[in-house]
Amino acid sequence: MSARTNDDEPGERSPAPPGPPAHTDGQSPGAPAAPAVVAAEAAPGDNDERTATVRRIGARWPASPAPAAPGADTPLAGASAPREAASAEPGAGKSAAASSGAGAPLRAEGSRPEGPAGPDAGEPGAHDLVDDARITAVRRVGAERSARRACAPSDSAAALASPTATDTALPGASVPPERAPAGPGTRERGAHDPVGDGRVAALRRVSAAGRRWRGVRLVGCAALLAVALTGGAIALGAARDQGSVTVAASSGAVDPGALGSGNLDAGIAALQSHLRSQPKDAGSWATLGLAYVEQARTKGDPARYPQAEKALERSLALAPGNDQALAGRAALAAARHDFKDALVWSDQALKRNPYSERALSSRVDALVELGRYTDAARAARTADDRKPGVPVFTRYAYVYELRGDVPTARRVLKQALTAAASPGDVAYVAAQLGQLAWNQGKYKDALGYYARALAADENYLPALEGRARAQAAVGRRAEAIEGLRTVVARYPLPGPLVELGELYEARGGAGDRARAREQYALVDAWIALARANGVNADLDTALAAAEHGDRASALRAARAEWARRHTVHTADALAWALHVNGRDGEALGYAHEATATGYRSAAFRYHRGMIELATGHTAAGRASLRAALKLNPGFSPLGAATARKALEAAE
């Protein structure tokens, strides 16, 4: 079965002036390890004040700590103690195949033996990590000595050889070779979540206190967010029903026996146990690295990425050039939004194995996110020829959506849903169909698809988030707020945080403005944590700060992202950042670029309409605003209302 339709060649991108989505989205990318703490730039005399702040953070943490988090300095730091199977988590039911280019293929027809050539690249190195003892110290109150250690990197051989802070060293484990510079569970729905509430409440207290000093605020927010992601995940996992959730292999490197028989955390624990006795198994190191990437994606915790990098480096040190680890490096680079490196790594993997589903999928992702839409369409056709299946179908659909061909995108996604064999794949594809329907203002259809996704996996967070957006669009605001509170308690990413904040603002009740500000402050904390773990977060910064933060910072971030890649999403972000900074003349060209491919986005049309009105193009502005509201009248809790007011004023 192939995703090919009669319209065989996806259309080319309109020529772009020097001018998708972080589907992260990205729509793109297990209990997390203790993440690195962000050290804000400070003068030499600031250490004492910073240490005192960390100590205050620890003192505010709930008295009943979650089980100690595993160490982050070793690739073997897992979701649970290595001798115990981890409990299921939200997102574990979502197949790694669907999200990252994996899953059992349907069949490979019309295959060609040659893989796409790619440039050789030097092996990238690892980022310095923060070990488990530091995060444990912060959680227990942040004694002065441990708090000082929290800001200092460590990458000792002893740390690398230790599976956790309390376990004995891995027998026979070798230290990775010298590195080059860095290169290319959950609760039942509707139930009270004391862990999530405590975690978010603590984050809010830190954000409020930190407004007195921006540098300390970033240190404190990031440190506490790290504790929240780690401790909360373990506590929620322990509370979840212990039923097994099948997880499809995430690539050819993933042994179905290790990951296919249970939840992702349990599969990682099994891999860790295996690697203690077989530390030279290159394939299992590659599998572990890929699994860590999946954990980071499903749990919104970028602290897993350094662990994934170390595991993949170990695999390449043991078996240089093995395609499993090369494809894993491509997936890791894409997850960090380093799409140029993702393309290099995927090309290297395809030289070794032209049929690597992971590499084929990552190559499509990289080309899309670099704005090379014509090349992405060709890559999707190649992937469909060689390895048709759910991962390729969903990417093929997105290529069609970007050029405005929504009917074909919908048809391909329905084909993917028919092909989905696991609950995780069903949840993933159904949620994609829900998102596509919501983008077109078809809220009833969207709610139906999200219901199907949640029937397959009741804890699938993208479906919970999408359902909340659709509920808000049809006027069910109270349900939407409750749903998003559930999401951000476990998955504090910029998108749902901003959406929840805007819903509070739109409601306008007593205390809602303060609640909204708290959500926006948490976005800064997540961005700091992401950057500390090697993630390029400029697009997230630009989108959030333009509306709810430092507008000058939004413009700097948008310009930086545009310098790296020219996509419809980066063009829209730069146009809007210029607009909020009063530079509408410059913004207009980027607003046109954002809508040049035919991509049907109400937000893009809204931004273009407001910029057109500001530059005196009144008729064009009215037309753009009408188009936005006709396409998706509930596209934003605040933006839709602003568009209506602007349209009334212009007429």
C-alpha cells in the first residue's frame, strides 16, 4: 500500500524572497532524567545570592519528595530503578513509530537500491550534564554545598560508569572516546492530581519571586521545572494503572522484544539491564538512545537529549558508521531543532541502509523544517516507495497540507489510520486528523477524531490538548481550561501554556489575569531548560514573547531563526515580531511569504491582515481578516476577538 495519489507530484514551493511547524510540534518531536540546571550569566559576586535562591526553592518544595531521580551523566540513567519495571506514563501508548519515523512497514514496493547521498560529517560531541546528586540535593532543600554543585558541570569517568546515583558501576562499561565540539502514571482523567498541582504551584511561586531578578528567576524556574518533570513523572507513574501498553519499535534499531512488549519506561529498564551485562552491544546502545529521544518527546523533557547523545555516541564508538545510530543522531538533531545536522545524519544513515525508516522519515522532517518543500515532496515520494507505512503516510500528508491541498492530506491521513495497527499509532494518526480538522474550523469533526485518539490511549496528551482547543472554539471554555490544566501539569510546553494563559485572559474573572501571567512565566522556564539541553528554542521564544513577553527579545529570536531556515512558520513569526515592534513596513513582505505556499492557517491570515491594515492596505487587510475568521473562527482565544474588532473598525 502506498500513500501515492493520482496527484502524484506534490507542488513546488512558491519562490521565496530573502525571506512545519515546530510540530513539536515539530506536530513534527518515560520518567525523565535529572536535567541540567540553567546558570544565568552573573557577576562573580552573584554566586551567594544565586545559592540562597536555590535553597529557598528547595524549602518551598512539598515535604514528601518523589523517589530520587536517576543520574543524568550516564546514558544508562533510566526512567526507574534499573532492577524494577517502570510504570506506564502518558504518551507511552503513542507509538514511537508514529512520532519519529518508526513502526512496522506495510510493504516496500517499487523500491530502489540506491539511497540518497549525503555529506560526511565529523562526529558531534556531547553536552556536559548535571548528575543525579545535584538534582536530589535541590529537591531535599538545596544545602549550600549541593546547590553550588548544581551550577557546575561534571563528566567524569566515574559518573559515566554509574547507572544511577545509588547503583554500582556498570560492569565492563567503557568511557566514550574523546568528543569533538558539539555538532551537526498519569492520573485518570477528571481525577485530582496533587503531584501536578504541587509541581505547577511550586513553579508559579518561583516565577513570582524571580521577577525581582531576571537571572535568578531563570535559574530558579529551570531548576524547579527540572525537579517537577523528574519527581512528578515518577510519582504519577506510580499512581497509574499498571496495565501494559504496547509500544511499537521506533526504528529498525529498536528490538521489539525490548520495547514492544510493554511501556517505554519498562523497555528502557530492560535495555539498561541488558547493557550492564553486554556493554559492547552497539545495537542496544543505539536502541537506548532512540528510546531516550522518544521519552523526551512524550514527556516534554529536553533533559533526556544529552543522555540520548551519549548512548548514540557509545554505539558509534563500538560500531563506527552503523546506520541505526546514525539514524538516531538524525532523530536527535531534529528533536533539538537542528535541522541542518538532521539532514546530514539522515543522509549518512541512508548511505548505509537506503531502507532505514527512521532515516527516511527524519530526512523528510529536516527538509520540511528547512523550508525546502519541493525537496521534501521528493523525499516523501522516495520514502513511500521504499518503506510505506504510518510514519511515511503522516509526513506525506503534511507535505500536501503545506501547499494547501487539504483534501489530499486528509485522504492520506485516513489511509494511515486504516493502516495503524497499534493503539499508539491509532492515537497519533487520529490526533493528526483532529488537528487538520480544527485548522479548517471543522470542530465537530475534530472532536470526533480526538475522541477516537483518546479511546485508543486515554492519556495521549496531544489529543487532550487538541480536544481542549476544539472545546474552547465551540464555547465550552470551562472544559477547555480544565483539560489544559491537566495537560500543562504533566506536559508544560510553550504551546499549551500560552493557550491556557489566553483562555484565562479571555474569561476575565477574578484572578484570571494573574493566572495568565503565571502560565507565560512558565514558558520562560521551559525555554531556559530546553536551551540548557541543546534545544534551539528561538521559534518558541519568538511566538510566545511577541504576544506575552519581551517584544524586543521576540524580534531577536525571530531574526535568529529566520537566519537559520526559511519556512512559512519562521516567516510568520518574524512578520508578527516586527509588527508588535512597530515595524510594519518591513513585516509586510514576511507576512506575504508566510502565506505564499497556500498553507491554510487562520493565524497566518490574521497576522497578515493586521499588518496590512497597519500599512494602509485597508481593503487587503479586511479581506485577510475575513478569510481568517471564515477558515477558523476560533483560531485563538484572544486573536479571534481582536480580528473581529479590527474588522469592524476597518469597515
